[in-house]
Amino acid sequence: MRDLVVRAVVPEAPGVVTLRFDEDLGALPGQFGMFWLAGVGQRPMSFSFSDGITVKAVGPVSQALSSLGVGDRLSVDGPLGRPFSIEGSSALLVGGGFGVAPLRFLAERCNEEGMDVRTLLGFRCKDDVFFEHELARFGDVYVATEDGSCGERGLVTCLFSAVSGTYDRAYTCGPERMMAAVRDALGGAIPLQVSLERYMKCGRGLCGSCEMDGLLVCKDGPVFDAAQLGPSFGTAKRDKTGRRVPL
Ligand SMILES: Cc1cc2nc3c(=O)[nH]c(=O)nc-3n(C[C@H](O)[C@H](O)[C@H](O)COP(=O)(O)OP(=O)(O)OC[C@H]3O[C@@H](n4cnc5c(N)ncnc54)[C@H](O)[C@@H]3O)c2cc1C
Ligand code: FES
């Protein structure tokens, strides 16, 4: 566990902020940290920058993290977990909701490696859209919203026809049913990596709370090759008590 100081707070969208820290943590795209606030609790957060995270305020810990100001302190265990594999010369990135956060960091690194990067983003509505311009620094970006208030109307998979072509790798992060739809739409034509989210207590492979078809999401993932995943992908998760529940 190490201590960090917030050096910048950047509002991205209503309820979504990026926190940049005083220290570069040497994280790789796809890795996460267990971020801990004294008296509140700890939660896993993906790195959206090598020195930063992007948080959506939904409950006690994420709200407390989102309320931090410049100079405030927090602690982190990490970077943890398996990162994305960056290979080939062209990449298709598909993100939805706050799953867009780790894809920003991935797009930056793919771009540094000289890869051709195209990103598809899906949100519920215009107010939820973030990182569209940030991601456009690294390649072409296409947006879909469910209500049509920004970009194409529909789910992110409706953008596939706009980017038909060949890619060496595809990467996805976002709501799990969206990622399962991305896998089905690609139909195995491109090697696909998915970044999963499960309830995590320890983040280090010790407690078993993130177990999924024999895999530990915190240690074996959170990034997996789509072909590695079993029947729970897109259908089931464990709740805070460890009980298997539908997604
Ligand atoms: C590997 C990994 C990476 C993650 N990366 C990020 C990240 O980059 N940014 C980020 O904001 N969060 C991220 N999360 C989610 C984060 O760890 C917490 O689950 C989330 O912030 C909610 O925690 P909480 O204590 O605020 O609320 P909780 O009390 O845990 O949840 C409050 C309520 O919100 C619901 N909820 C939980 N998450 C979401 C959500 N994303 N959208 C809508 N409702 C939700 C819960 O079901 C519950 O009903 C990641 C999780 C994992 C496992
Ligand atoms: S969170 Fe404890 S084993 Fe994964």
C-alpha cells in the first residue's frame, strides 16, 4: 500500500471525474489499483492514465473518491492484475459507460507503438459521453447513444458497419452484456481481449470473491482473451456475499 496525493481533478461528465496523482505508478493499460480511503473503504479502479483514474460516483466509495480535491491524500495497493496485450499494427477498441476509462490509456499506448487505432464508444445519452475528444488524439472515434442525443442512435455494436475492415486486435471494456454482444458480433474473426469487473475484496487472489468459472478476475485478469472465458461471461456474477446471481 502506498500513499498518494491528488495533484489535479478533471471533471469529465456529470458525476465522472479524473484524479491525477503526484506519482506515476508505472501501471500498464488494463491494470487496476485497490484505492483506499480511511474511514470509507476500498474499491478497485482501472488506470485511465499511468498516474490517474477516472471515477463514476455511484455509491459510498466512488462518491468519496469523486469528492477529493487537489492536495487530498489516499492510498493504493497496485498496480495489480493482467494488462491488455498490445500487439500488431491495428486495433479496434470498443467501450461503454465507464469502461471507456481504461481504453483511454490503452489507446494512448497503442498510438505510441505506432498502431492504427479506431475506437467505438457507447453511452446512454449525450450527458454520459466522456473521453471522446481525448481518444480522438490517438485515432478515429465513433459514438453511439441509446437515445440518439449524440452520434448514432443505438447500441455500440451499431457502429461496426462504419469501421468494417481488418484489425489485428480488438479490445473491449464496459457493461458485460455489451462485451458479450461485441464478442458475438466479431464472431471470432479478430482476437479479442475483454476487461471484466467482479466484486473484489482483496484484489490479490486471496479471498475468492471474484471467482468466475475457475478464474480469479483480480489475478488471472481483469483482462482475458475472450476464448478463455466460460459460461458466466455475460450471464452471471457473484454478489457481495459470494452468491451466484444473474448479471
Ligand atoms: C477491475 C475493476 C476496475 C474498475 N474500474 C473502475 C473505474 O475505472 N472507474 C469506476 O468508477 N469504477 C470502477 N470499478 C467499479 C468500482 O470498483 C466500484 O464497484 C464502484 O465504484 C462502486 O463502488 P461504491 O462503493 O461507490 O458503491 P457500491 O456500494 O459498491 O455500489 C452502489 C450501487 O451502485 C451499483 N454500481 C456499482 N458499480 C456501478 C456502476 N459502474 N454503474 C452503475 N451502478 C453501479 C451497485 O450495484 C450498487 O447498487 C472497477 C471495478 C473493477 C472490479
Ligand atoms: S478479490 Fe480476492 S481473490 Fe480476487
